[in-house]
Amino acid sequence: MTEKTYTALYLDGPLEGQTEDRAFIDGQFDSRFPALGAVGGLESTFWYQAGDTEEVDGHLTVKYSFDAADSDPTVRTGDIGDDH
């Protein structure tokens, strides 16, 4: 039987060290995808880019790196300490 899922490993960014099982799409893993998280209680979108892969006992793990340039800010700004 062919694996239908792979493990995404977040190497850095706000989800650093976390893993999740993701489904293959048309037999392929995602080369890039958005992940949702919370910053300061607000929903934020974090983009991750595929890098190295590793297969252990027929199961694929894909290592994803954080793309800060395309992601929502990971620190809230403008709320505290702004003196106008």
C-alpha cells in the first residue's frame, strides 16, 4: 500500500520544532504552503518552503523553512508603547 501522508517538520519560525501529517496531493508533497497560527491573539498566516527530505521505513518527512518575507509579522507592533 502506498503512503497517503507525509510528515512536515518545521525547522524554524513560529512553528519551529512542530510536526504535522499532511496529505499528498496528486502523489506529491507541498513545495510551499501557508500555515495558520496566532500572534497576540490574532490569526496569522505563516508561509513555509520545502527543503530536505528524509525517508524512514517507507514514510517521508519533509523539512520546511519559514518564509518571513511572505508571512504575517510574528510580533505585534503599534499596540504598546506608541506615543503619538
